[in-house]
Amino acid sequence: MSIIDLIFIAAGAVMALLLAAFAWTSILESRPRAAFIGMGFLICFSTVWFGGFSILSPSDSIVVITLAVIAIPVILFFMPLGASKPIEIGEITEQVDERDVMFSREEYNSGSEKYNSYYAMRPENKEVDDKLRELPELMAPGGKYYDPVRSPYTDAIFKVIHGMVTEVDGEIEPVKSKSSPETMTARIKQFAHHLGADEVGIAPLNPMYLYSHVGRGPEPWGAPIDNSHKYVIVFTLEMKYDHVEAAPSLPITEESAAQYLRGTMISLALAQYIRDLGYPARAHISGSNYQLMLPPVAHDAGLGELGRHGYLISPRFGARIRIGAVTTDLPLITDKPIVFGVQDFCDRCLRCADNCPSASIPRGGKTDVKGVRKWPLQVESCLRYWRLIGTDCGLCMKVCPFSHPPSLVHNLVRVGIKRSSFARWISAYGEDFFYGKKVKF
């Protein structure tokens, strides 16, 4: 047997093992369609590759040509081919007013001072918001997935979080720690991981990512937000794959609430620790006591890229994450934004838009939103669907190709997407082929 024959057999064995790994991974992920197709490819490939070699005994030239047919697309998949496009961020000249955020607007009850003041300022939002408030609240009776036993679980978690919104800031110890920025950066990240954070990054705090005015929480509504901190510590929390796979039913919202609670505890502990070191620090938690928009600061901290569906996409967990943050003046070493193919991939991939039941995710290209090129969401129709079903949906998070749990096959695909435009092109179509264009729920 020649060296070429041995290479042929080894290449076939590697391909067969990858197909077997894909089929097995699909079984573990409860993806029967992908498992069936993977097993079919494994059987067909092994029969043709090894059976043909054994029966036909092809010449070396035929073997080399066959290897080339397989090798060329594999090489194209992983070779640096077409630079990954970063998010296009121009000059941001206008902050977002938290009073305009949909979660704030749904809380303005008819006849209240907030209601009268807001719709005097934004009369164009009154009709759509009034119709939204006529629907059942999230996790309340009347929603499609409401359960008298399970639904209060999520509500209970958020009540606990709401009870902590006054604890986000506090007194600062008068004596400052003399540790170097390098030492403190390492310690902060180590502490955050110890508390349960999955990924941690640090960025300079861009003041344009702060909200301009208070829209929710215990602070006076409409008050200007004054936060002059220099840095933001950002962390992500992985959402459990099986709970996300249950979207849009109750487990997705239960998991969201559980991770928000974890994020709250981590943020509060980090902020208290920094204040004990002698530096100002404020936790930003659900409830709401956010003073800033989390996805853009997470992007600046090198934790991911913004996808078509509006979620931050983590290179490890995809869209299956929740984000927490602490702002501070503690001197730290900052991270840099990362680029791993998301913008180019999302240009081609429409799975989140195709599967959005409220058609809230755009199918077209990006537009300029306050200086950032991104896909603008229809937040009103999205929240309306949430209220109709009684959960926070999560279908776009579920179907996002980046949300597959880490495995040999999925990690190889991620490497290809990061490096190659060919990989980004073929992976977008491959996702629909193996998993189906539309999910059933």
C-alpha cells in the first residue's frame, strides 16, 4: 500500500469521525433532523469512500484527484479568506433616554404623572403603548404559557432583585488600595469568575452608552443620569442550553430570571469590594437600576459582537447569555473589542428573522442608529408578543447558529467562521439544511 493510499484512508477516517461526532452531538442536543442527516452522510460517505477504494482499487492519480476534491473546500473553510468586518461605529452624538426604552414605557399607567409627562413629550408613542398595556403582563394570567404554579417562580425572583435596587452604591472606604492596575485587573477578573461569571472584560466607559435620563428604578423619574466613572467591568453568564431550547415556553423565562439574579449578586459583590478598596463603584442590575446599555459596553470589553437579533453574541456561548456590569474609577487595564465574523455571517443568515413570530427582526440590511450601523428591531411588536404568550420568547436566541453548545464540530465551525468568508457563506446555508429553516414550537 502506497503513502498516497494511506493518506486517502486517513483522510476518510477523519471525515467519518467528524460526521459521527456531528451525529452524536446532534443526538445530545435533541436535534433529530440533524442527527438523521449526519448519520445518512456518514453511511453514504463511508460506503463510497472506503467501499469504492476497496472494490475499484483506483490509481494514484484518481486518489490524488479525489483527495483534492475534499481538501480544497476544507482548506477554503479554514484559511484566512476575506477579513471579518467589525461593527461600524461612527460619531455618537446622542444618548438614549431610558424613558424611551420599551420596558419603561409599558410601566406608565394611564392618568399617572409619568404617563401625562411622557406622552406630552412623546405623543407619537401613546397609541401603540396604550394598546400594549391592555394585554396581560409578563407571567400574569391570560398569557398563552401562564401556569399558576410555575409562573410565580419567575415573578418571585424579580421581586427579590427589585428589593436590591437601592443597594447598587454605597459608602467608600477613605483609604485607597495601592495595588497596580495590572494586579487589580487580574484580581477583579479572578473574583468575578469565582462569584460565577463565565466571561469577564473591562472597557473604558463611553459616556454615550450611558442613558441620558432615568426611566425606571428608585431614582427620580426623568432625572439626568450623572455617572463620570472611567471604567466598566462587564461579565457574561451562560444560559442553560436545554432551557433555551424550550423557548418560547416557560423554561426560557425561568432561566433568564435565574441568570439575572446571579448577575445581580455578582454585580453587588464586585461593587462593594471595589468600594472597600477605596474607589467609587456602582452595580448595574435588573429591576431596573441600569444606567447604561449593556450590549455596547460588553462589545467594548471584548466579550462579543452585536447580532442581527439585537443580542450580544459571545464567541463561546453565542446569544445564550445574560450580561452584568459595574462602573468604577478603580484604575484598571482595559480589553479591546473582538471580531470573529458575526457581522458578515449575520448579513447572510436570516434564521432569527425567519423564526421571529412577531416579525420584529429586520430581514434587510443595517441602518444608522445614533451613529452605529446595526439592524433596528421593532421593539413594540416584540414586547407585544411577549405579553401575548406570557414569557420573554427567546426564539431568536434559540435558533441563532452561534448558540450551539461548545463541542468539537461546533468549535471547528466557529474557527472557520472567524477566519474565512467561505466558511461564513456555507455555514449560513448549512445551518438551514441540517436543522431546518423554521423551528417547531
